[in-house]
Amino acid sequence: MKQSEKTEKNDTGNYVPHSSKRLRVGLITTIAGYLLLLLGARPSMFGLDRSPVIGFVQTAAFIVGIGIICIGGYISLMCFWSKGSVSLTADFGLRLVGTGFVITVFTGMADVFGFGSHQLPSVPFFGPLQSAGVILGEAIIAIGLIMMISPSDS
């Protein structure tokens, strides 16, 4: 067992099977993804709003932010499972996170990929149908992350 993956004792003296370094990296990654999501969805919070509509760059920024949140959530939640003992539910949850992210990417970038309501060469923007698809993808991601939570007795 590596030095960084040794079990630690908590306040009650019981051993905790997670690595605090990996948990810290996962949470920092999740927060960085959230900030990028905010930068894409609400650039006015950072004083960067230049357009009344959400365009390609903003859509790409918040989709990349959602992807980073997915990676950070995976790192954070998987550090609570002891090595090699991930349940079938958690494994299925990981696949739901990936599926939700694919739904989010393809519905968010529908105009850019050519199957949205505003075909190129017109200016692609983030419309209400794309918004509904991204919300659906985010809901699937959330369900997948919830499924990856380790039970308290392991």
C-alpha cells in the first residue's frame, strides 16, 4: 500500500478508507469546474458580458465546466470506496454521469454540430430547447453522482 493511500483514523479512532489528498484534489477540481461553469453561464458576474445572447464561446465554457465538475465529483466520491470494492450501483452511476455529460454536450452544442434550430452560417446561440436538454443532462449527471455515494458501513 502506498504512503498516500494508507487509511487514516478519524476522531473516534476508527479507520477511514479514503485518502484526504485525493478528496482535496477532487473538491478543488469540482470548484474550478463550477467557476468555469459560472464564467460561461453568467459572464456578467466577472464583468465580461459582451452579448445579450449566450453564444458559442459561453456555451463551450460552461460545457467544459460541467465536464470538470463531473471529473471532480468522480474523484471525490470514489476516494470513499475501499480499493477494488466499488458496488454495481456506483459503477452504473459512473456510466450515468458519462451519459448525462454526452447529453449535455450534444444538446448544448446542437447548433454548432448542425442539428439545432439555428443552422450554420447563422450565429449559433443557446436557445430554450438546448436549455431543456442541458438541464436533462445535468439531472442525469446528478443522479449518477448520487448513485456513486459510498454506504456508511463500508
